[in-house]
Amino acid sequence: MTPEPAPTLHPAVDRLRTSCCCGVSPLWRVCIILMVAACLLLPPGMAVAQTLPAPAAADRQADLQALDRVLGLLGDDARRSALIAELKQLRASLATSDDQHKAGGTANEEGLIGALATGIAGMGRDLPATGLGTALDRQVGDALDQLGDRLAAGLRDHRIESFLLQAVPGWMAAIVLAWAMKASPLVRRGRIVRIDACRARARGRRLLRMTATSSLRELLPLACGAIVLGAWPATGLLAPDRGPLFLTLAMPVLTAVFVKQIGLHGLMLLAPLRTWRVVGYAQQRVVPWLALLAAAAACGGILRSPPLHEVLGLRAAGLLALVADILVAGLAAAFILRHRRVVRYLLMGRRLKPQEEKALNPLRRVLRRMARRWHVLALLLVATNLAARLLGLGDGHFFRNAMLAVLVIALGLVAVPALDGAIDRSARHLRRGRSGTVRRIIVRLLELLRLAGHVAISAVLLIVVLEIWGFAVWDWLQSDVGAAIVRSLLSILTVAALAWTSWIAIDSVIAEALAPSDIEGQLRPSSSRAKTLLPFLRNLAFVTICLLAGITILDDLGVNVAPLLAGAGIVGLAIGFGSQQLVQDLITGLFILFEDTIAVGDVIDTGDRAGVVEALTIRTVRLRDGDGALHAIPFSQIKALKNRSRDYGVYTVKVTVGYDADLVQVMDVMREIGAGLQNDPRFSWSILAPLEVWGADEFTVQGVVVTGGIRTRPLQQWTVGREFNLRLKQRFDELGILIAIPRMSLVPPHARVDADGDRPATAPAAAGA
């Protein structure tokens, strides 16, 4: 008999029952949590009523049986406790895995790079909505819809036609009157006065009078046009509520003309200081750009005015104002880059020599420094204003913010020379009564302090300028991203400062030790060992400090240095196994250097090579032999060496005389020559002890060998020995003492036969030589 299958309410309920009786997978454990939560939170029957259709009458009994099984499971205390314990264990495992996932996901985001990436990503997400209040695509769509509705309504109500019919005659009247005034003799005379002033190179009061006359006359057309525009709404030909819009739309043209005239005549006053040729060039090339920029800026300003908001709509006017601001920024950048040299000369004039620059007062030096880099400052201001506009910051007052920013920067540039002067005075004061090493360290630490002061002043200036433009820097620094970036930057700067300080101390001590004279100017005794070891120690310290600081800075940047260190260890191990000879050279060289066995300038003999030590590295010694050849010998190949440059040298005297010579007289002559050398001022410094005659050393076929020795200073034995041999030969010649020389005797062949007894010696005697 086949058993009847257990009734179920829903497949998920059946899986729940099965999971409670046996092991469950993580996926179904999550399903259990969700279903238990639904059973506990929802009223009885609500979940089924809302999620499942009404069951058929035939299936109602099976569903009831399935629900009874679930209720029985939940009603049993033991089974319910086991289920709750399993759910708690599941929650703990999920929480642990989630923490591990978060840790793994944020490990690469730690450090400066991770913080910058997070900040830039957040800025990128928020940028489309910050400048306009909403996303750009939505803003464009809303602006087009709003503009279309306003245009359709204006055409439908005939408001656009009526406004144009009322406003265009007023604009035309202003243009015609301004044009007529420009062609009048009064205004033309003003233009002629301006041209005459340029040709005559006017100066002083005459220039002021001509500039005032020309500017007043050439501004008459603009004044007449402005009067017509201002009086047109009062004539009744324009509706009273259209007057602000009428005047607002005319502002860009009025602004451009006004800026052009002011620029032309303002440059005239600058001509005596900057040459008329440059002023004429600026009037032709720079002033039109200024007028264009003024018109574009005026367009951006009127788009923020209430009359344009009523006509175009708030969203459309805001979008057009943003476009106008971007256009103004582009035009300003193009103007700055195109005319930076002309404007620089107009601001600061000719370049001064360093002596003339130092003779100026601090304020003028600051102004000239700002004028020399005006284009950089202007580009920064334009970029800052554009960034503030895109981020929805600031209040739209470009010129006010720019002037405040320039003032703050000028104060910072004044503070920098003041800081430099205070540090210089402190350095001069601290140098008094200090040793050479301390003085070197203090001077270099003061330079580090100077750099730190410059960085601090720059940071303060940046924060204040950004606050002026509306960037909430202090609030951003208190955020998570800002705090992470600042913390990483401070850590990097601290590591760099400590590394630099350590290097300054080590390098100053070594440099002072290698200096040829002390603080009082007296020469120091040179040490070959110091000259050999100290540069090596300095290079080793520099490499070590750079490696440690570099690894720490990489860690602060967010780079995982563990694989880097492990890879470096593996590579070092591989290099060590693959270059055992190199390691042997290094270890042997270290012991030779630290034991001061040889040094630069020593004369050594390694057995197969001899010469003067020219250089020592950690691996090789370089010898220059008597023929001028340079030998590079690895330290591991030096089994034993002979150093002729330490403590003293001995020149061994060997004289061979005949057997008939008086040996006592020969030794007396040798002592006489040695004493004469020691009393000679040219050689007395080189000789450390009188000549020692050791006596008849050996008997040879040539004669008797008499030996002795002269102890001299290092490397002086050959000089003293050559002079001794010269004087000894001359003295022997005076006394008739012959130095034994090899002799040769020639014996005829038949004489050798007679000697053997084969033939009698009847031949004549052979000549001997």
C-alpha cells in the first residue's frame, strides 16, 4: 500500500517543514527567516489572503492539515527552541560574512587614494544635481517644457508681439540718437583729442586734461542712448510692467560700450609709465576683448534678474545663466592666455635686476610678484568661480569674491617674506657659539621649517579663498571623506618630515667629518679610512631612509605593501642564491673596510697585481699600476695583500763587493752615507731612523753581499733608496772600492778534450775575457 503524501499548503511551507527536520542550506535559511517574520508580524490569515488566491474547497482540508503541522512545530517548545537557536547561529554567520565582505571591500579604499576616490565618486554623483538643483537631463527637459509653455502662451495672448512693437522703437531710437551723437563734431573732436594725445606722447597735466576731455565727449553717445532708454517707459508707448524687462535687455550693450570707452581712456593714463607703443597695442587688441567679456558677464547677470525669470521661467533662466557662466569662463581663459604678456607688462613694467628688486619696499615687491604671475592667479579665480557655479555654491558676485581673494593672497605673499626674514634672523642668532655640526643641522632644519611655513601659509590661504567662494571647507573637513584625506595627508607629511630630518642630521654629521678644515679654519688631518667609509655610510643611510619612508608613504596612500615586501624578499632571496660570488665580495669588502686594511691612496700588492689604490667600492678595489693601467679586483679574489703605506717603510740596502775588498771599510762608508742623508734637509723628514748595517749577509760567485736597512715614512723608501745608491756609488769610486760584477771566461773546445785526458795540451793558451 502506497503511503498517502503529506498535505501541503504551499511548496515553501513544505520546504520549511522539511528544513526544520533536517539540515538546511543557507538559501533556505533565509527563506525560513522571512516566513517566520511574516508569521509573527502579520495578523493571522492576512498573508495568505493577500498573497494567495482563495483556495478551492477540495484543497481546503489539505491546507488546514499543513497549517496544523506548522503550528505544531511552532507550539513544541523543544523544536521551537532548536529552530530559534539555529536562526541565531545563521544570523551570526551572516553578520560575520557581511563584516568580512565589508572589510575586504574597503581594504583597498583605505589611505589617501581610497579617500580621494570616494570623494571624487561622491562629487561625480552629486555634480549633475548641485549646480541646477536637479539632474542635468531632467533640468534641460523641464527648461524646454517651461520655455515652450511660456512661448506658446505669449504667442497665444499676443504678449510677445505687443512687447516687441513697444520695445523695438525705443531701442532703435536710442541707437539712432547714439549714432548721431557719435558722428557729431563734438564727439568727433573728442576722438581727435585722444588720437592727438597718443601721437604727441602727452604727459602730466596735459595728458590728464586731454584724457578727461576725450572721455567726456566720447561718452556722450552712450549717455544719450541711456537717457532715451530710461525715458522710453515714461512716454506711455511702453506698458508700465514691461519697463524693467525693456531696460534689462539693453544692459549688455550699454555695459560693453561703457567698458570699451573706459578701457581706451584708462590706458592713456598708463602710457607715460608703460610706453605709448604698448598702450596703443592694448587699445587695439585688449580693449575689444574686455568689452566682449563685459557683455557676456552682463548677459549672465540679467538671466538671474526677476524680469527674465518671469518671461523665461525659473528653470529655463537658471539653465541659460549656467551656460552663460561657462561661456564667460571660456572667454576669460582665452583672453588670459592670449594677452598674458601684454597685461603683465602693463601691470609691472620692465623686469628689474635682483638688486633693484630687493631695494623695493615689501608692498611693491608683493605687487610685482603678483603681477608677474597674474595669469596663473586669474586662471585660478576663473576656475574657482566656475567650480562654485557648477556645485551650486557662492552668491554669484564674481568681482567681489575675486577682489577679496586677491586681497587674501596679497596678505599671504606679505607673510611669506616676513617668515623668511624671521627665520634668517634666528639662524644668524643660533649660529653664534655653536660647533660646525650643530650649525649645519640648525641651518638645514631652518630650511625645512621655512618650507613647512610656506606650506602652512598656502594651506590657510587656500582654505580662506575657498570659503570666500562659498566652499564649506571646514564642514567638509569634518566629514568622513575629508577627515580621511586630511589624516592621510598629515601622515604622509609627517613621515616625509621625519625622513628629511633624519637625513639632514646624518648628512650634516658626515659632511662635517669630511670637511678639510674645522670651524676655526684650521686644517684637519686627513683620514683615508674616513674618506672611504663615510661616503659609503652616507649612501647606505640615504637608501635606507628612502626605502622606509617610501614604504610608509605607499601604505598611507592606500597601497597594500605586504605583497611588495613579500616580493622584495623573494627577489632578494633569489638574487642571494644566484649571486653567491657577489655576496662573498660584499661581505669580504665590508670586513676589509671596517678593519681599515686598505684605504684610498695606499700602495698595495695582492700577489699578482700591485699599484696605488684609486677607489674602493663595496665590491671591488681599483689599482693603478706603474704603467698607468687600472685594475679592478673583486675583494673575494684577494687572499692576502701587502700594504706598503702603513706606519713606515724600510729600504733594504744590498751591496756586492769582491772577496778582496775591505768589508769593514765598506760598512763604514755605508754608515757615512746614511748619516749624510739623515742630516740632509731634503731627506731628513723622510728618514725615521739611521741606517742599520746588518753585515756580510752571504757569499756568492760574484762576491760578498753586505746588507742594511733604512726606516722611512710610508711610500718614501724608494726616494731615499735611490739617493743612497747614488751617493754610495760616488763614494766607492772615490775610494777605489769595486762593486763586484759577473765575469765570463772562454775555454777552447780542444782544451776541454785535453782536460778529459784524451789529447795532450799542446795548443797555445786561449784568450780570456
